[in-house]
Amino acid sequence: MKTNILFRRNPFFIDGKLKSLLALVIFFMFITATLKSENPAENSIAGASDYVPVGKHPYLFYTSDRIKRLQYSIKQDTLVQREWKNLIDRVDKSLTQEGNSGSIDDLGLVYIMTRDKKYAAKIKQILFASCKRENWESIGLLSRTPPWNAGLNLSKTCYSVGVGYDCIYDYLTPEERKTIVEGLVRLGILPTMNDWVLGGKRIHSFDSMGHN
């Protein structure tokens, strides 16, 4: 996988294999957080500003300490400055593209660094489109007998939805958060639990896949 200097020099780059391992952790972190009682008045967005105030989120990867380290690196390191500009350019181009394409990692980082709502809006668009799909797994695995509902495609989508949700949590209304979390449960958590964990529908063991 090709990575750029911005992520190699900073603690944000997550290897593709690690994304799959982190997916289940993200599932349960968000379910726990969402089930806590919320005050809609505290969590709704006030005013018509183009920027969102800093809140308690994100806390999965883009923590305040890591953001400060990256901001410092951008100021001090000309190579990181160049890569940051390249990232901004790439993300800005994705805003004008039709459909729901765009890297949640890139969009999330730029949003957290700038707090500009236009990036949050794009992330929300992608998340809502994901939650409207019928499933998150590939046709190839779903065509097997029995169908494999929870493979690597599903885990990658769970990762993206989890990270995106964490990044724009303060931008979303309580009802929008509920919609995304319900989609994550329906399309990500339940298929995974049914295929791999719960006895009633489980079809896998730990050696189901040859590379495990």
C-alpha cells in the first residue's frame, strides 16, 4: 500500500490489515457511547457558522494531542507542509465529485484540522449512503453456500463508518447519529456476530479462512 509522508511522519496512518482488526473494537465503542443518555440541546448544532466548535469527539484516532502534534509538524517541517497541501487539494477535489466517493480517513483528518462544515457534510453523505445499502459484503462471498455475510469488505466499511461517525459526531444531530448507529448495527455488527460468534447462525470457525 502506498502511503505519503504526511502519514508516515504522524501517528494517523492505519495499515489495511489493522483496519480489519479494529473494526469490532469500533463497533462496541460506538454502541456503548450511543446508548448513553444525551441532551439534544447540548448536542445539536447552533447557528449558521461554516465551522463546528471543538467537542469531546473524535477520540478514536484523531485525538487532540495527535492533532496538536500534526499542527506543529506542519509549521516546522516543509515536507509535511507540502504533503498537507497535497492532501487538502485531493480532498477538495473529492467534494466536487458526484456520488459518494472519498476517503473517510482523508476527509476526517481535514475536517478535524479545519472544522469546516463542507468536509463534515461530505462524510455524512458517504455514511448515509453506506447505511442505505442492503449489505456491506462482496457479491462473491454473498454468493457462496451458505452466504458469507461478514468478510473483509464488511470490516473495512465498518471501520470507515466508525471513524467517520467519530469525526463528525458534533456536526450530526441526535437523530442522524441514531440513523448511522442503527445502520452500523444492522449491516455490520449483526452479520459479524451471526457469522462468527453466535451459535444459532454461526458458519465460521477460527480456521475458516486459509490465511488466518
